[in-house]
Amino acid sequence: MLAFGEYWKQTADTALVRELWPNLRKAFEWSRAADSDGDGLMENTIAGAGALEVGDLQEGIVSDVYLSGVWIAALDRFARMADAMKEPKLASEARAIRSKALATLEQALWMPQQGQYAFAILEGKKVNENLTSWPATALSFDVFDATRGAEMVGRLASNEIMTDWGRGRSRRAGRCSIRCTTTMVLSGPL
């Protein structure tokens, strides 16, 4: 949904939106069904997507910042496409889910003492507080609060997470194991 929404945003190819609209609606319905607790966020445990190749970071995960950021951005694009397809009720539903998801993301994942977003919501409404590069995806789609997002950019650009050769190991890395570090180096910086 997000990739197609970005394509449409850049090309204004509404004819293709119209042609693929049934598929986009199915994607929306499937995605919103991946929220079993009603907080607006898709759950990695249902969707089977997100930043799950990160080794130890995936333990106890319910919803990670990567999947949440992509979902919130996709809801915005989907609502705009629904408007273009003359489906205001569906557009309104997508916007309502987005609003709830955004509130959940900000409330659950923002850690003011650290000036960063946590990696994920875990079972029992706990959070994985590790500093990772995964919030960069939500940042790239302007999902976060602007002030908090700017603070997060500062953390991502710091030597706690970024070096000339990739993600550095940090005493504050917590449970971010060598598998996590290797994944971040191989996938590159921001």
C-alpha cells in the first residue's frame, strides 16, 4: 500500500489506482486485521513482517517501530487514494485508524529521558528500549512528532549508533547482539 501510494503521489496515475483499487482495498483489509488489540498498530506476530531479522531484538515483540511507521504512512496514502476513488467512508476509516496508531506509537515508544523512540512494543505492554536505526523509516515518511523526530535524528547521527563503517557496538546497545549489528551494517546506515 505504501509503495503504491508513493508511486501515485509522484505520478498522479489515477487510472492505475482505479485499475488496482480492488487489490489495494484487500491489502488494507488484510493489514487492518493484523491489529488484534485495537491500538491501531499492525502486530508483527500477525502480519509476519517488520524488522524481524534482528536476532535477539525480536524476543517478545508485538509491534516494532519499522512496521508501525510503514503502516501509519500507508494509511495516509490509502486515505488519499480512497478520496480519489470517491470512497469518503473508507478514507475516513483509514484516517481514524492512522490517528489511533499515531497516538499509540507516540505514547508507547517515545522515551523522553533518552530522547529517542524505542525499538518495539513487547508483550505485556513493555518496550524494547534499544537504540536502533529502525526509527529512520518512520522518520523518512514524516510519521513522528517533528520535535521528537528531530531529537531522534540527533541520536541516529551520534557515535552511539553511526560510524564511518556502519553501526558501532555500544556499551548501551543492551540486547543488540552481534546478529543485530551485522544486520545493521549490511543494510547500511540511514
